[in-house]
Amino acid sequence: MAAKRYCVADPEAALIDRLILEQVTQNSRVLDLGCGDGRLLCRLRDERNCSIQGIELDHSRVVEAIHKGVPVLQADLDEGLGEVPDASFDFAVLSQTLQQVLKPQDLLLQMLRVARKILVVVPNFGHWRVRLQILLQGRAPMTTALPYDWYNTPNLHFLSMLDFRDLVEETKLRIVREIPVIRGNPSPNAWAANLRADSALFVLEQA
Amino acid sequence: MASEFQSANGQPSDEGVGQVRTQFVDLFVSEPLVLESGEKFGPITVAYETYGELTPANDNAIFVCHALTGDAHVAGKHSADDKKFGWWDGLIGPGRALDTRKYFVICANVLGGCQGTTGPSDVNPATGRPYGMLFPFITVGDMVAVHLELARSFGIETLLAVIGGSLGGMQVLKWAARYPETLRSAICLAAAANLSAQGIAFNAVGRRAIYADPQFHNGDYYGTGGARKHGEEGPRYGLALARMLAHITYLSELSIERKFGRRLQHGDHLAYELQRETEFQIESYLHYQGKRFIERFDANSYLYLTRAMDYFDLAVHYGSLEAALGKTEARFLITSYNTDWLFPSTQSQEIVTSLLRARRHVTYLELESVFGHDSFLIEIEQLEQLVVPFLAETYRHALRTAAS
């Protein structure tokens, strides 16, 4: 069943890492929410001389992060960032996870509380092929990296770039930069991004 | 604390550190220790054990801080036919979490204790009789000062790690605050930056049980003999009662339920005898714990050490937790346990928040276990999974830093 369906292309991890790396200034303090094995944080530490901190729920990934010397808190993003003090980071990163948390707006507000700038990467379910699939096949969208069915997917929310911008406005945030990723290429200033982008990176700050 | 469960989970094998013996050294001989109270005290005899070899660079030492009623005998056996291993044997040895092929591990009995290090049951040179209540007031900071002095006596200026749970974890935190440049990492398990009001409350009842025992004699209960075994004189009932109460706080509702439930100790029927004190298995178990405890512990030490625990408050001492822990470059590994109600996770999280505020290197996990506060002594494999990479990476980082 899944094979026949169009899956929203998840950008390659390396590409997203590079995109995020480019947005983070040298020597800054960075919090990565859902840091996995700490791969991105390692690069930020080694290539940007950043002071790093990860948060990850999955136990085996936390252990992998420890193996890399990455400081990590085991915590569930759905329970907020209670242990993280106000304004303690320059950047908070949330890569391809916002659509998986119970309350995306609450998490954005928490990120704003703890960091000056927020980097968010979200999938764009406004892609024309998703639209076409719903129109012609009457099927809900999936993504390549997470080819789950609707009843077992970690993706709780389906949003487009336009939807995300609405949330940003309502949350009293400001978009500093917006980089759509089209067929694996970062394409700032692309035309009709909401129709063409598989995902997008947003840099946000307090409005 | 209780190590009765140790065999329940991963029987320590004979392949550990093998046969070891507790050693003794006199410290603060020429220059007494200035206690946190301001009083001067010395010389101090310290009972300790070591495992593994110190590198020529003295850079692979790990100090283990024991909890309230622990001792220096953390791993191995004292004799070939010894039935009991050290209290954290599963964690220490060749190929174990504190790998003795790689690290030099030290553990010492705390100042004020009764397992070889100078404490209230030792003879006061001024009177020729045991100190009793004349022993000076001691703090967690004083315990750490003695530990560090012991490490220095080996030529160690910087510990690769200081590790401990409960009161041992408090020592770890105090070490990082008081001697920030002497450790590369701090592993703090099931601990807190201060003892909660609930914890003080339990300690207060335990102490009251000792004070109220007619054999307490204001701490001067040692009799006249020379060498003396614990438990032969003094407030035996009070101390046993204190232990029974404290022991409950180290367990969890779930672990007691699983291990004992409402099962009866003798037969299947209730006896309908009011004074039968060991009718339920849990009663019998607590009585046994109390009885065993008085054989190895001194009541005055219990008073002194629980008081040191009550007084411990890093934030108050240093202005804030952030100020206390912000001076060290050490990496922190902090764990709490979901069923620990004596040192609940919120207290570990408070430490984590302060470390984040101070921009320190901190790893924190709330681990799952049914064993309550005692989890850190029992869940060896769970701990090993974290400690092995944490130490290895700390060591790699230290060597890299030293090379550059």
C-alpha cells in the first residue's frame, strides 16, 4: 500500500545539518531538542566552537550521545523544557520534530523562553504532490523517512509552510529567515515555495 | 546503605578485583584539618581501599564516595572464604564500569564514620577514652577535605572522576563546589543539593530513637574495654529502630510489595497475638536489618553523619547553586530514580537547572527502577551503560587537553 503512495521527501540529514550549521554563529551556546545521537551538536562543537547541550527522549540515543561526549538530558519534549533556565541559550534547534509534539505552539514558546533565536525545520505538506494525492487517491500524506500509516505515525500534525507562518504570527514571533528545501536543494527566495518545497528551515526570534 | 539486594541483580562474579584489604593512613599529622565549623582537628586516621594501578601521569584516579552507612570496602572480598563482596562490587573490577584495568579506584570511609576512619567511637588522645559527644561537629565539606587529602597523599592532584550516590552524591557535589579544579568529572546519583525537609524529618526520628534509649548515656556508652566491637554496648535498640525506619525510606512501595506483600513469616494464619512483632515478612525483614546494623555501626557515628547530611545545603553555603557549581570545568553525570521518594527527581533536576544556568557540561537521566532510593546500588547494568562511555570520553578529553 505504502509503495504506491507519494511520500513527502525528508531532506537528507547531512543537508539539514549543514543548513543549521550555517545559521549558527561561532562560539554560541546551542540547545538541540531531539538531538538524537548528538551528530549535529558534535559538528557545532568542533566546527563552530559552540557550547552545546542536547535533549533526547530515546534511551539508546542518549547513550550514543554520551559516547560522543555530548552533554544530554533525557527528557520528553511534550512535558516542556522545565529544567532549562530562561534565556540560557543563544540558539534552540528543533529539526523535523515540531509536527510530532502534542502542542507545537507551547514548545515554540518554551524555546523562545530559553533561547534568543529558534531554528526550526518542518516538513511541508503543502507540496503539490501531496495535494494531488489527496485529490486523486483520497489518501493522507506520509514522508519517506517515516513511511508510517496514519494510525501509527509519530507525525501528529500535518502542516504547510503557510500554516507554519500562521503559527509564527499567532505566537508573536518573527521570521528572520526562511529557507525552503526543494528536491534536496536549499532554495531561499524560491517562487511558490509552499507548492514546491519538501521542507523548510525557519529562523525565528521574538517579534 | 542496604546492599542486601545486590545479589538479586547480576550476581557479582569471582572475576572482580579479587581479594583486597582495607588500609590505613594517618593524615593531618603535622597540620590539623580546619573543619568547616572553624575548629581544628587532627591527626585523622583514614581507612581506605584501592583497586587498579595509578598511571605515571596520575591521571586515571576515580574516587568513590560512600553513602551514610557504607565503608571503604567497595569491591572484592577480604578473605578467600568471605561470603560478602564489597558494597558496589558489581560496578568495580576488570571490565566493569569502573574498569580497574584502566582506572585507579579509591574508596575511603568518611570522617566521623565507624569503619576505620577517625570517628566518635575512636579514642580521644586528650582523655584516653572514646570521643563520644566530644567528637567535633563535622560536615559533608569536612568529609571531602579528608578524601582529597588522601588522594593527594598518592600524588594525585586531579581526579578523573568522583562518584557517589545519596550522601556520597552530596560529597561529589561538595567536592565540585569546594575544590573545583581537582576533578574532571562528577557522577552524582540519587542525590540532592540539600536534604529535603522530609529527609531531615526521618533523620530526626532516627536520632530521637537513639537519644531516647536508656543505654545512650549521652553518647558515653563505650564501657572501659580496649578494642571493642560495635553493638556490644550502647543504645542498641535505639540504633536498630533508627535503621528500621531509615531502611523503609530506601525502598519503594512497589519493591516492598513485590518482595514481601502481605505474606506472613510463620505459617498461613494470623496468630492474633499482639506482641508477635514478626508476624508479617516485612516486619521480620526490618527487624533483621536493625539487628544486623547494630553489629557493624556505631550510634554516635549515626548521629554525627545524619546531622552532617541535614546541614548540607550547597545553595545556602555558596549563595546559589549556580555559584556553587559554576566554578568547575568538570563534566557532570546526574541520575535520579523514578521510585526514589527520599531524594526525588525534582531535586536532581534542580541541580541540572543550575548547571545549565552556569553553562556547565551536564548529562542527566531519570532512570527507571522499582528499587527506590537504593536503586543506585542495585541497578548496576543500567548505570554501567552510562558510566562506561562517560568516563571513557572524559578520559579521552583529558588526554587531548593535556596533549595540546
